[in-house]
Amino acid sequence: MNEPEPKPSDQHVVEQKARHWLSERGVTENDIAELVYFLQKPYHPELDMEVCLHNVDRVLAKREVQNAILTGIQLDVLAEKGNLEEPLLDILRKDEGLYGVDEIIALSIINIYGSIGFTNYGYIDKLKPGILKKLNDKSTGECHTFLDDIVGAIAAAASSRLAHSEANSE
Ligand code: MG
């Protein structure tokens, strides 16, 4: 008997799509691992990039995270193409300060690994190292209103995961 056709909402299809969309929007898993390294290096002097990458990979395997990625990137892309109604189009293109729904979507990612995620997220959101600086460059004509928060949140969640697993192994 033939295998049934995978449905668009099947877990592995969703996961593949989410990872693919991230890279299509210019964000590699390595970029996110570098943020984790930046956040965790002061506390773990022996830390290497492999461990950071592994933790990013585990966070990306979560359905909540994939849902946030798909939703956020879809809205960014529609805004970029001008395919949203006003006033949302203008708000997203300007990344207006009073619009906080991008941060709310990011919270659904940060929540997964508990409260240290919040501190990590706040910290890199303020400093905007690495890929976050690139995503916040408004001169490119690209719209990353959702993606910058999502990437920061994935890095924060991966950092929390790393911190918890280190604590458990001690
Ligand atoms: Mg944003």
C-alpha cells in the first residue's frame, strides 16, 4: 500500500517550511547560534558554537516556534509586497513603536523554557548584536517587523535551554 500524501499541516512539513522560510528571509541557524553564544559565553567560558547550534536546532523543532515563525514571516512578506490593508500595512512597514503584536508573538517562543528567557530576550533586543542589527536596518526596503523579535526570541529560548541543561548536568 502507498504511503498517504503528507498534509500541509503535518508536523514534519511544517517544521521543514519554518526552517526554509527563515533561511529565505536571510537568517541562518548559525546566525541565531551566534546570538546564543553572545548571551551565554560570559557564564560558560568553555562554551563552543556546536552546543549553541544544537540548542537552536532543538528550539526550532518545537511546533509553537514553527507556528510563530510562519505567522510572523507571512505578515512581514505581505507587508513588503504591499498586500495588507491599511492601517496595518503602514504600521508594519514603519515598525511603529506602539504596535506590540510582534513582541507578543515572540513571547510565545520565550515562554517555552521559563523565565530566564525574558531577561535574555530583553537584553539582546536592546543591544541588537549580529543578525538583529541587520534585520533592523530600515534602509533595505525589506520588512522584518516580526522576524527580528522572533529571531531574538529563538536565541533567548535556546540560551535558557542551554542554561537549564548545563544546570542539570552539574
Ligand atoms: Mg519588531
